[in-house]
Amino acid sequence: MFEHHQEEMEKLMKENEDFLRIYNRHQELDKRVTAAEVGTAPMEDLALNQLKKEKLWAKDQLARIMDASRS
């Protein structure tokens, strides 16, 4: 996620508590989604879809914070 903006992300993680919190949540959700998809942590489709939606929301929030920091 945001591989081309690593320096910017590291700076935001140090300076913005909300960014860090949302980033950590996104990482947690990514691990859970991946585990469900590969079968190491099976879950219902509805639950998996909800996790994916929350992960996407987190990614969108991170992108908004990054955009705002550039302004």
C-alpha cells in the first residue's frame, strides 16, 4: 500500500496519531483478510466482505490524510 510514498508515510506515522492508528488498523485488517482468503482463518463470506469494506475505508482515510498533508 502506497509503496511509492514510503518516506511520506513514515513522516506521517511519526507526526499524526490518527494516521498511525488508521495505518495499524489497515495492517491488521489486511492480515485477517489474507488469512481468510488462504484458508488459515476461515470465516463466513459476509464477515469477510465486511472486513474488506473496513480495510478499503481505512485505505481511503489514509489517502485523504496524505493528500491533506501535501496541501
